[in-house]
Amino acid sequence: MQCPLLYRFRVVDRLPQPPSAAAARGTLVHAVLERLFDVPAGQRTVEAAHELIDPQWRQMIERDPDVAVLAGETDTELAAWLADAAVLVDRWFALEDPTRLEPAERELYVEADVDGLTLRGYVDRLDVAPTGEMRVVDYKTGRSPSELFEAKALFQMKFYALVLWRTRGVIPRMLQLVYLGNSEIVRYEPEERDLLATERKVKALWSAIERAAQTGDWRANKTRLCDWCDHKALCPEWGGTPPPLPAHAVQLALDPVRAGEVAPTEE
């Protein structure tokens, strides 16, 4: 949706993306909010959440030692970086009360087959009421988007709702985006027509991907977002030259198994 060429760079070429401090901080905060629900409701305090920050950070470093440099090179820089993560956690407590929540699922992998098209993703949190109503919750450690970009964020949530509807037969009652960057919650109540429209859009996107894969014509879409693209130097719209398409490019783009594999760090 953002840029067909960027899709190619990520899915087909598997070009590496440099890690960012903001993304690492987001991963850390997500882990803390997930693990907080491991303890009894009465113990889900701000202090308990803060105590999870350091061990979760250490686990991240154990999985990927290169992440450590993102938090700074000195103890002072690391302390400031972790303090910023703690601020985001504090903001979540001001928006939601974890002592009154009992998530049905956390980091839930969802997958559905829609007319041969595999849809899948990870839901940060799924709340299910005793009466069966579902609430899909997604944490965002950045700021809430302007109205111009809000539709993109809601599309992600409608996508999750579509997959849950197709697998569980129930339309989620509420879609909730929790923006910790500026302490804002965006809520949306989807209807069947919303999800049917989302399904049509996903199918249309897949048709476009199939055409691009078969023709090798992955067009660049020049927008203001190009300034944040890691691969701008390779884009023809900015005077660059994309690398040659890899062998089996069509299968890489269209095979759901290969497309979902973790790209190797080295060739």
C-alpha cells in the first residue's frame, strides 16, 4: 500500500534494515506490558512494571547482542534510554488499569485462508468479555497519527478483525489503538460491511502483488514517507538503481511459506 518497490526490497530482495533505537524501545515496552499480565491482578503495579524493564532488556540482548548499542555506549546513556521506556510504561497505566484486565490472549498469532490467500499477523492483546465480545488491542509506542494517516493504522486493525472473524466466526466488538507517545487511545467499532470492504481491499492488493511479481515491474511510489525509507539510495525516483531481482523472485513474492520466512542475515 505504501510503495510496491519497498515491498519488493523487503519481501523479495530481503534487504537488511538497520535497527533503530525507537524500534528497540518499542519491542522492550511491548515485552514489559505482555509479561506484566503473568502476575496476579493485584500485583500489576507501576513499580512491578518498572522491575520488568531491566530483565526484559537483558533478554533482548541475549537474543540479539547487536541491539545493545542502540541504547548508547555508556551507562549514563543506557540509564536515560531505559528511563524513556519507563515513561512509556507509565503512560500506559494512565490509559488502562491492568488490575481490571484479564487478557484472553497476548501476542496472539492469527491466520486465515480467504479464497486461497493466506492472511496472518500478531495481535498484541485480545480481550474477551464473559458474554463473548472481543476487543482487539494494539500498543503503539509512537504518537497517534494525523487524520491523514489514521486510516492506515485502522486498516491494520480491520485486517486483524477480518482474520479473527474468519477463524472464530465473530466480529470483534472493539478495535483499540493505544498510543503511548502522546497518551491517546483510538477506538473503532467495526461492522460486517467494514470487514467485507477490508477483505476486498486485501484481495485487490494481492492481485497487484501477483501482477508485479509476474512482470517484475515494482513501481516506486514517491511520497513524503520516502525521507524515512532505509532504501532511498536504491530508488529510481531518487536517482538510485535497484539490485537485480534474485533467483526465484516470483516464488519469494507469492509463496506464503517463503514470504513468511525470516530473511538470512548473510547470503
